[in-house]
Amino acid sequence: MKQPISRRSFLRQTAAMAAAPLILPRLSLAQPSNGKLQHACVGVGNMGRSDLNSLLNAGNIDIVAICDVDKNMLEAATERIPHARKYRDWREMLAEETDRIDSVNVSTPDHMHAVIATAAIEKGKHVYCQKPLTHEVYEARQLTLAAAKAGVVTQMGIQIHSHEAYRTGVKVLQDGVIGKIKEWHTWCGAAGRPQKVDRPGKGRDPIPRTLHWEDWIGVAPMRPYKDKLYHPFNWRGWQDFGTGALGDFACHLFDPIFCAIKPGPPLLIWTDPVEINKETWPMQEVVHYEFAGSPMTAGKTVAATWYDGGLKPPTDLTKICTDHDLPGTGSLIIGEDGMMILPHWDKPWLYPKEKFAAYELPPLENLDHYGTFINACLGQGRTTAGFDYAGPLAETALLGNIANRMHGKVLKWDAAALKFTNSRKATRMLRRKYRRSFSLEVG
């Protein structure tokens, strides 16, 4: 695999991306005669099934091929698309369907996102990829560069990005209603791991005939199959496959703040010490970030704190919010002129309440996150959660997972050089070796 790009190379490429004029995306093929996007799905169980249905509901798309390592999920997904061609191996699907498809969505467990999305991009396909975009920081950077080089349409699966609740929160912050931002606190009720804390002992369960376990493991180190311990859902809490609560939710919850105030990259990351092993993510965590500031922040830097597993900001910060209990999941954004609480899937609350009594929230409507992707692929408009935006957002979340494994050490992050300047050990955690023939390359 290639080495991380140099600081000079990264700065040159990102500057060129920022300065480049907006070019409407090209289709990888000639426009189909029916005017619809020709699409393939990789991963059609659980969230993948939801993505498939949401794409169909958005319209203007034909899903012509689907792929899943689990035959049961593959068969269940054909209810609305009985004529779609079915595959068990995504590599075979991309090879066979190259001349017939324009776009792909990747809705597999986290550890397989990068290698599948990159392979599709290098074939000129537009890509919709579920959050947290990738499993490793290095993968997020490489996927961002691959998409920019190919000029394809991309979108990360943070559907609430297009919902009126978060769009309203972004607008209020951008309008300066609470002034320049001093800090923010974000919390999530989800826990980071399954009930099983460590890997089980020797032995394996029979692999179901319907499941290709070797392909499910993919780029990760091989381990014995255990019934219901990893597949189809509990993979999220295991470090080899998922990214815990931080990976699951931070791209959702940090999104409206990133979108509104556009902070620079993290400069410092550290966590409150937690009990963590080499197998599963912690049940609770507090992650601290210091970001480079922006014209929307009160200072040259801006601080953020993440809480999960039922933890929330200290009461001395939230005592002003006396008319509501804190939502189970959301963000508290503190500005020079007021405070905003942005619940997950609800419109913002502003404080002090009497100060904003006459303020009316801007009237914004829902957008279709999937429809925006489809239209952009067909040359109509553009996405707003493309990998140029989603890549740095994903890196931020994944950096917190590295900080957790460093047991409270304050890490100094150099985003351009893709390294921690004060820890070689942490820098080695930015990527991992893929198993067997898998590779991630930007050609």
C-alpha cells in the first residue's frame, strides 16, 4: 500500500480542489434511454435494506444489481426489485456490471466501506457510502482523494443532514443568532460495545450455508465464526469491524456544527481515561477536541467535547435550560450571545429563553438525501455531504477512537501530514494492514 501523502502534496491537492470551478458530474456511461440512474447496491441487510428502499422511494433510479455475502438478506431484498441481478461477491459484481451501472451504494459493516467504495470510484462509478465513511483515518483520507481525482458524485449516508431539523440548526448558527461560537458539547445515548466484552475462547460455531464468512471478514484479521456475535448486527462494537458509538453517531451529530461554522481540522485530541481492551470499544467515553477556529468562532481555536453511553455535559453548563430536560442525544452550542440545544431529529432550542422569545426559526423544509444524490449523478445539482466534506468529518470521529486507545494522552494532530507529531504509536494506528489480497490504492 502507498505511504501517506506528504504535507506539501496534501496542501497542494486540497488547495486545487478548493480553487477548482464547479463542474457538473459526468455519468460513467451514456445516459440510459429511460433517463434513470442505473444503480447497484453492496450490502442489502439492516441499514442496506433501508438504503435500497430509500433509493427506490426517491425515484428516477433503477436498481439493476445487488450484492450481499448473506444469501438470506440477498433474497429478502429482491421483494421490490425481482429482476435485479444478484451477487455474493462485490468484486465479481463490479467486474460484471461495469458497463451497465452508473453508481453504487456501500452499506456493509464499517470495515469494508473503504475498499469497496474505492474500487467503485476507480471504475468511474458514483458512490453513496454509509457513515462513518471508513473504518480507519488513513482510509478516509485516501477515499477523499480518490473521489476528487475521479470527479464522481459522492454522498455520505448522514440522512439527517438533509432534514429540516438540522438544516434549521445550521441556518440559525450561520445567521449568527447566538453569536460567534466559543465551544460545543455533543452527547449520544448509545453505548460503544455489545454485552460481550472480550473475544470468546477457542472453538467455532457452524457457519450457516447462507453466509460467506470469508468474504464477510474481508480486510479484517480472520477469526472463527460465532453465532450472532458479529453478524448480522453486533459487529459495530468490535474494533476489527465497527467503530463504536463514536463512529456510529459522531458524523451525524457533529455534522450541523461542521456545516455551519466550518472549523479547521482538530489540533488536539484526548479522552478521559477509560477501560478498553483490544477487542471491543468502551461502554462510555468522553472525548475532547480542540479545533482550528474559523470566522464563525470566537477565538483562534474552538473546543468540543463528546459524551456517549448515557453521559451528558455537566449541569453547570446546562442549568440555564430549565424548561426542558436535555434530550437523550444532541448538542449544546455555546455562543457569545446565547446558547443552542440541537436535539437529534428536532429543531433547535435557544437560550436564554426570554432573550429569544420573539425570534422565529427560519422556515426550512426537508430535502431527500437520496434524491439529492440521484439527481447529482444525473447532472442536476450537487450533493452537500460529498466526500470532500464527509472525509474530514469522518477523520475527526475516527481520531477519537485512536485517542481512546492511548488512555488519556493528549495527541497533537497534523492533518496535512497525516500524523500525530507527539506519538509514533498513535500514528501507527491511523491504518492497518489488510488481509490477503485486499488493498487500498489511489492510482
